[in-house]
Amino acid sequence: MLTTAANPLLPAGYDVVWTIALLAIASLAVVAIAQLVRAAEIRGTEAAIWVLVILALPVVGPIAWFAVRPHRRAERALRA
């Protein structure tokens, strides 16, 4: 009898893909929080709300932070 053996590498492939996706999402959140901490313009309650948004919405939160964060270079160019 011929039996069809399941591919033993398929589950490992899924594990690799999900691990890479998880690491990408986690690193995106870490970078967003690090930039939030370094932003001198945002402190107190506003910073706490941003941290909650970044952590509660793992993909959308960091992307939102990168979209609306204060840009120091643009402010310096306007002052000069």
C-alpha cells in the first residue's frame, strides 16, 4: 500500500513565518516606544496614552505613532 506521508517541514515553516512576524511586530512596538520616550514634546498623560495605544494595537498603534509623531527636523527648518 502506498501511503501519503505528511510533509514534516510544513509545520516548521509555519513556525518560522509566525516567529518572524511576531519579532517584526514586537520590534516595531519597541522602536515606537523608544522614540516616544525620547520625544521631549510629549510627557505625562499624553505619553501614557500613546504607550497604551502602541501596546493595545500592536500593528496600528506603532504605525499611528510614526505617522503623527513630532518631527524635530521639520521644526528646525521652519525656525531657520
